[in-house]
Amino acid sequence: MKTLRRLRNEVEKMMAKNDPAHDFEHVKRVYSNAEHICKTEKVDKKLVLTASLLHDIISFPKSDKRSKTASTKSAIEATKILQKYHYTNSEIKIISDAIECHSFSKNKIPKTLEGKIVQDADRLDAIGAIGIARTFAVGGAENRSFYNKSDPFCLARKPNDQKWTVDHFYKKLLLLESKMNTKSAKIEAKRRTKIIKKFLSDLKKEI
């Protein structure tokens, strides 16, 4: 655990200038989610928590063309960092694979249980009340309109979250519950998805 504390301090410094949706507070929440999932899974907890700390050390604005490469670049950078902390090659392989595969845009199911837990932990932070806050933080940073005034809830069109923030719920966030890997994540995702649906229902009444 001493290694994790040192690593945590290093990552916090690296992420000091990140945007609010992808800052160190996000990492702390993913770490906490991962800890919770580990309680019900037979897994190497140290590897899961290490990957959770390092999963977003490289990030780009969502409008940046490099955004889809962030998880791969994070995995490469994590490998360099972990060598300093004397992780074995096999441990580094598991951690780097977990980091590379966690991204929604990669559309991959991780091969290892460690990777599945990290992916679940990250996706849980994309939904629920915190997911709503993060979605609008990104939308504001990208100067997007809240919603399409003609069809705010994508009833007759495909969602375009490059233009409208509310569309992101339909393009990604409402899909995440069905994509969780572990039992405890599925239970928590169901609870958080209800929060999003309630928010959208309330929004519909107000606009």
C-alpha cells in the first residue's frame, strides 16, 4: 500500500491542470468504485487499484482528434512509471492492458478480471448524479448547446453529442448499464441510471 500512496501522489501532480471531468477527483472516485467492486471479486486488488490510479494520466479535450488515443497513450506512459516502482513485467502487462481497454470508444471487453473491474469503475463515474455533472462540464468546455430545441430527447433523430450535451445521455450514458462486467457494478449502474432517467424526465417538464 506504500507503493500505491507514492503512486497516488505522483498521479495527482501529473493531473493538476486537467479539466473538471477528468481531474484527480475523477481518479479518486474510480479508485473508490474499484475498491468496492474488489470486495465481491477474487482478484489482485493491488493491480486493479494501480490501474485505476493510472487509467487517465494522458487525456485530451473531447473535441481533440487525439482523444480516442488517450487510453493507449496512458497505458504506454503507465508502463514507464511502473518500471520505477518495481512492478514485474507480468503485472505491468495486466495493468497496461486494463488501462488501454477501459475506454468506451475502444469498444473492447477486457480479457482480465482486473481490466473488467477498472472498466466498470470508470463507467460508473460516467453515470448517476456525478455523471450528469461531468457531462455538462464537458459540454460547457466545448461550448455546446444544452439540447436540440426541435428534438431535445432524440425521439426522431440519431444523437449527436458533438453539438448537443443532452444527446450524450442517449449516445453513451444510457447504454452503460447493459455493458457492465461485474455483478456489483451492474447493481450500482442500475441505481445510477435511474438518476439519469429521472433527470431527463424532470428536464422534459422544464423546457
